[in-house]
Amino acid sequence: MQAERSVYGRAFRVTPLWLWGLQRASGLLLGPLVAVHLFIPGMAGQGWLNALLLAVVLAHGYSGVRRLVAAGAKARLYAALALGWCLMVGILGAMVVGASI
């Protein structure tokens, strides 16, 4: 159940704590994972690292798209866009990970 608030006459939905935490945690993990992927020779071809990086990118992208809009009327639309984005990036990422295994 989403809590709704009104600030300055505009209604919006409050971001759930789990979604806020997911956005922050995945953002913190992205930097070191990308650095390992780029700067350590041979790591870019490791399937487990690519799968982990894909999972973190999906989590960060999903939480980011879900948090783009705070308006209650558009929240369902952005939730659907977030799932569509995850599906598209997940399929393409799985192809990349599959090629590196």
C-alpha cells in the first residue's frame, strides 16, 4: 500500500523504503563493479562478474525509473515502464552474459 501526500497542492506517492534503499545500494555497487570490469585485465570476460553487473544495473535502473515521477496518477505508468525497461535490458544483458560464459 502506497502512502500519498500533498505538498504545495500537488499529490504524490511516497517512495517506499525498500525502493529508496535499493536505489542507494545499487548505486554504491555500480562504481566498484564497473571499475573492476574495465581496469582489471581479463575480468570483462568473466561470466559471473557480467551477471553480477547486469543484476546491479537492472536493480538500479528499475528503482530509478520507478522514482522518476511522484505523481499518483502516473505512478502505474512508470511502474510499467520500469518493468519494460528491465525486460529489455535483461534480455540484451543475458545475451551478453551468455556469450561470455
